[in-house]
Amino acid sequence: MRAVQVHEFGGPEVLVPVELPDPLPGPDEVLIEVAYADTIFVETQVRSGWGRGYFPVTLPYIPGGGVSGTVTALGPGVAGGWLGRRVTSFVQGSYASHVVSAASALTIVPDGLNMSSAAALVHDGVTAAGLLELTKVAEGENVLILGASGGMGTLLVQLARARGARVVAVARGDQKLALVRELGAHAAIDPTTSDWPERAREALGGGADVVLDGVGGRLGTAAIALTANGGRFSAHGAPSGEFTALGPAEADHRGIKLFGITDVQFGAADLRRLRSYALEEAVAGRQRPVVGEVFPLERAADAHEAVESRRLVGKVLLEC
Ligand SMILES: NC(=O)c1ccc[n+]([C@@H]2O[C@H](COP(=O)([O-])OP(=O)(O)OC[C@H]3O[C@@H](n4cnc5c(N)ncnc54)[C@H](OP(=O)(O)O)[C@@H]3O)[C@@H](O)[C@H]2O)c1
């Protein structure tokens, strides 16, 4: 099979195309011919050697987790009906033309949904839907979304809006601001202007009931002050290099409920439920995954460079 491997931590150039033996499905497993593998921001950080306490990997490794594809072989004990089905799954190492997955981890891609959209939802759709459940975003609430133009942010904007929230989206530059408005944000704020927190506060009518922080660092710190007392704050992202540190003492004092990266590590049953929900919402047209660019598998290095440079909107996929 074709795959992309990392032999040493470093820049995008450490993503090297390789030929490896085809994997064989064991008992209760299937072989998937991969259509698309998704990329998520944290894969660029893990590749660089960052965050090994949170995300341990052993070299060499094949990056990636989410795939859409077609089941082409069955291991012992798998029902024959899976053969030829269009599916998504989470696996260890998805930057490859073929992957093995537990049959119990498969979700069928509904008719009417293309395989690139399915791949775009396999991680982000699950986390976005799970975050709105966790933080209980409700009708009429003010929601501040950092990193709103990214793969997951674009889904959060749509889902929060669909719940009847007032959405204030933070994204850089005219193209990203226009996109998040088109997706339903009531206000779109560029954080490169020095007065962005004041403008965000005004758009929020004083403060955010819920902050969905997929960025961390300086932006996340500013968002702490924008959170209403009694609100909810999810610090699930660190593309800036650090998760937002809202201390438990301050949170307690202000009655703010905190969520972090460990709260979005869902168990098998929740993963299946949230993934089916995300795919069905997309088929019904209630949520639109935004795919910024698709790179061939062999150009995984260019895909990572595109994610890190922040020049694309939405999701970056690999066509395998
Ligand atoms: N995808 C998931 O399922 C999942 C699960 C758990 C946690 N998370 C975390 O959530 C965060 C967002 O994930 P994602 O997949 O949506 O990422 P993404 O598509 O790459 O989007 C990240 C966004 O963050 C913004 N950003 C701000 N500062 C940045 C910086 N220094 N470097 C790069 N981007 C920066 C960028 O928007 P601007 O250019 O507009 O600033 C970019 O659109 C990540 O930290 C990820 O680890 C994601």
C-alpha cells in the first residue's frame, strides 16, 4: 500500500511517502480502501514533536486518524454485508491507501453524502456536536467562537446558530470573516485589530454565556475576560501553542464551568452516536462541511504546510 510516514519530528518535510505491505484484517476487522483521510491541526503539532505528554507517539509512525472509504475485505467473524459499503472510521495511522479498522468502529456514509464531506466530518463533526452538547448551548445565549474559520470552527458556527444562539465568530482576514458570516455568525471579529475584545464584548451584549476556544494563547486569555459570570468555557484547542489556562480558583469565583481537551475524548458509544448525527445533519443540509483544499496523499507535506500557514479556510483533506 501507499502511505506517508514520519521518521523524525520536524517540519512538514518529515512527512515522507513510502510503500508498505498491505495490512490484513484480523478477527472482527475490515480492510478499507481509503478515499480521503482528514487532517486536523493537532497532527501538525504532533509531527513537530509538540505535546508528547498529551499525544504520545513512537517513531516511525503513520499520522492521521479519520478516513472515509470502501470496505474491500473482511476478517474472520465480520458480517458479509459490510463488503463494498461506504464507511468512515477512526484508525491509528490514516495517511494511507488502505487501513484496517474494527468493524465495530465503522459508520456507514449515508446515500447522498460524498466521501470528501464524510471525511471532513469524521473528527470535526464529532467534536463539534459533542462540544455543543457538553456546553449545553441554548436558544438566545451569546456564544463566542475562536478559530471560527477552521475545520471544526465552521461546524461550531453552524451548530450554535441552529440551536438559536447569538454567534460571535473570531477569524482573521476578509475571506474568513465573510465565510463565517455566510455560515450564520451574527458578528465576525478580526483578532488582528487591537480593539477586538471591545468589539467582541459589544457584539456579545456584554459577555459570552459560552466560549468555544479552539485557539488558546493570547486570544484565549482575552476571551476569559469576555466570559459572563456563570458561563461555560471550553479550552479544547491550542494552535497558538498553548491551551488557555483559566485557573479553577478564578472559574469558581466567577461561577464559570470549565471544559478542556480531555472532555472531548469520547467513548465508543458516544463516538458512534455523534458521528452518525454529524453525517445525517450534513445529508439533511443542516450543516455544511467546508473543504478548503484536497491534496494527493503523496503531498501530505504540502497539506500540513497549508494548515500551519493558515492560508486556507475550513478543512484540508488528503485524497488517497
Ligand atoms: N478537530 C477535532 O476534532 C478536534 C478535537 C479536539 C480538539 N481540537 C482542537 O481544536 C482546534 C481547532 O481544530 P481544527 O481542526 O478546527 O483546526 P484548523 O482547521 O486548523 O483551525 C484552527 C484555526 O485556529 C486559528 N488560529 C489562531 N491562531 C493560530 C495559530 N497560531 N496557528 C494556527 N492557527 C491559528 C486559525 O484561524 P485564523 O487564521 O482565522 O486565526 C485556524 O482557522 C485545534 O487546536 C485542535 O487540536 C480539534
